[in-house]
Amino acid sequence: MPPHELVVISDGRRVTGLPGNIAGAPVRIIDWEDIGGLSCVGNAALFIDVDLRDIAKVKTVKDNLPVRSSNQCRIVVVERGNHLSEVQANGLGASDLLKRPLDIRELRQVLLRHFPNSQPARKAHRESDRAPKDAPGATSINVAATALEGLFATLTPSGTLHVEDIKDAGDEVIDAIGDVGLAQWLDTVRNYHESTFQHCLIVTGITTAFGNKLGMRRSDVLTLTMAGLLHDIGKAQIPLEVLDKPGKLTEEEFSIIKGHPTIGYEYLRTQDDVPQKILSAVRYHHEYLDGSGYPDGLQREKIDDLTRILTVCDVFGALIERRVYKAPMSPEVAIDVLTQMAKDGKVESALVRALATSVAV
């Protein structure tokens, strides 16, 4: 069983970089001064990140912690090389110690060791999900879908990304969209794929068409296409009941979803040969020019060109895709939505105009 949640007990100084969901567990942060309200934690994992040099603070936390069962996951963060902090951590009933500066990958490894089944189950790619060979763009779509399936399956601490497979899939997509056009390619995607895979493939096709229409060099189009394939890889660790919920998300559920760019980035940055531009695009594709996006609230000058392009393609793709709980918008209406977002200062108007040309609106 996965942990119901990861309960973080913090003094507020060190946990701002935590994603909203780690290894299938939503993150709930409690200030150390409010720990008196913490009673039964059930199957939750506890993560204690307070200044262990502050004896009064340690005593408050210790006096209010629930009794630890023998197999409960209780992680305490300690200062590297500080023996006293390790003593204090053991006094708090630590099952595991993590050293500062905190590495999210190490935290994820600890959770996966305690809860080996916490990786969300994903629908296997079946032969019936594959587009038939005579469908427009079928070969490239099947190659890209297989690459996505591999990506979602390898998003574990020991998983290895084969960048060459992503490049090969990207090349297939570029050639196919050049041959059959974006509209037919997207129709094939919609007919044979759904949910997150459908969205990733739609965004990949849109980014490719964008690069082609603007006359980018083949290498730059490939980078953009790869960013489209990889941009939502972090959703592999979002619980399916949240990811595929047929309706409006609660604030808590949306906070879980908002963790996916950081999860994807943290995984990809451990892999060999992933270009920095793609890493940035994966982490920041939900940032807006006015600073209202996530995960870091970046503003205009901090968001690079590739990320800005991916953002408008991602929004457009989400608006035109068909889901169980919503009908797709027409391309014209989707561009109108993006145009208003540009007027509101969230995305770049020149890119919206270029996108409209790319998708032949």
C-alpha cells in the first residue's frame, strides 16, 4: 500500500522546494508549533525538518509525536557531519536520516523502499491501442506512444531514460507531420489514445508543427518535439484517481497535480544527455509571464524561448483534446482563449499569433 500522505513537520525554513506529490503520496505540511493538533497519522509517512540544534523545538516535536509503530516511515533531516543532530533525530524515532541539503531523489527512494507499491499503476499499452498502419501518421504515433509508455514505466529512482529512443520518436513525428499534416495526425491520435498519453502526443504534434511552420532548423524542431514528448513525464507519479478525475479538482487535488513539473524535472536531470533547454521546459511549462504560474512563480525575463513556446502549445493542446468529462474546443476558440491570456499578460502574443498560423486557424 502507498502512504496515505507524506506529513511534513517543518519550522518553515527548508521545505519550500518540495513538490506537491512524492512517490504517489500527497504532501501535507504542518508547522512545528501546530504539531499539537497532529493525532493519528494512520498509514502516513512522517518527514521532520526542523532545526535540531534548538532543544526547545525538538522537545515540542517529540512530546507531540504519535507513538511510532515498528514499521512506520519516519524520516528526519539532519545537518551533514553534525553528530548531535543525528542523536536528536534518533531520539525523535527516526527510521531514516536524510542529510541537508535535501535531495528530493533520496526522499523518493526512502518512500519507495518503505512503500514499494506506491508507484501508480498505469494501463499497459495494448495492441488494440495501436493505430493501424494505414491511419495517417500511424507509424510515428505508435513509436511515440511506445516511447511514452517506456518513460512512464521508468520513472523510478533506478529507472534509466534512453534519450536516443526519444530522439528517434521525435524524428518519426517530424517526418510524419511533414507528410500528412497536423490535422490528420491529431485525428489519428484522438482515435487511438486517451488521457495523459493523448495529451502528450497532441502537444508533441503541435510543437512539431509550430517549429516546422516557423522554418526552424531540423535540430531545433527536434528539441521542441522532444520537449513535447517529455513535458508531462512527472505525471507518472500522480495518482490516477487525481490525474483522470472526471470533473473539477479540489484545491488539494490541484496541489498534487502541480507537483508534476518538478517531479519530471528531478527525474530527467539525473539522466544523461538531456539538454538543459528541455530540462527547463519540463520544469517551467506551467509558468506565466506575469508570475502567476507554477512551480516557482517565474516572471517574463526568467522564462526562456523554448519554454514559452511549449507553454502556448501545451495550453492549446489541453483545450482541443477530448476527455470523458469535456468536449474539445475548436482550434478557433482555443486560439481566442490564448489571445485573451496574452492580453492578460500570461503568454506572449507573438507566439499565439505564430501558433494560429501553425495550426492553420
